[in-house]
Amino acid sequence: HDGRFGEVGNYTSLVDESCDGPNLAVGDLEEVVAMHQCARKCTGVCTTPSCHCDGHFPGFDQPSSSALCLPAPQCQHLCDLLGEACSGVDMHATLPRCFLKAAGACAATVPVLGYVALVKEGAAEA
């Protein structure tokens, strides 16, 4: 993995909001996504700063967790790669930690302090 990510699509940022629908189950997604799951890569496997493991919550992030340890542009890039299956990203406000949201999940948002809903253009119109 060379760390390079392309341009991301258009997203609307909603501060202190979260998409109201379900997260995509990381275990069901392509390896390019699954390899960034916090529980998987940050339990002793990856130890360099480029791992972004300051977004890992040990004890909270279980193997079934959908949390990805990546900064916002990389989370958005993965959402773009997934096409219509991903409607947006719930991004931690200060840590490299995000959740990819299922199709239709960002049609509505709810208040969640410390997160930013990054809603993919067109996703809220579903």
C-alpha cells in the first residue's frame, strides 16, 4: 500500500451530526477497506504513524467493529470506491476514525457530539 489516494467526490460536512442509518459491515467489504479496520490493523500489527492507530479505541473496537482508522480524505476515497453502496462517512472530529455508511444511511442525520457526517453528494436525496 503506497498511501496515495485520488481525488474524492463531493461531500457535505455536517458538524456534530451522524448519519442516522447503518454502518457498512467492514468484514463484508473488499480487502482494500477491511485492511484499515481499527481492530484488525491496530492490535499490534501496524505500529507506524501512517497506520493512524490513534483512532483505535482498544477494548471498544471488537473484530466485528466497523471503525476504520484513517483520516477523512482516505475514508471518503474508500466510500467513493464503493460507489452507491456507500452514502457517506461518519468521521471523528479529532481522530483518524471513521465509519462508512450504507446506501440510504445518510438520508437523515442525528446530533452526535464529536463526529462529523460527511454526506456524499446525492446520497441525501434517496
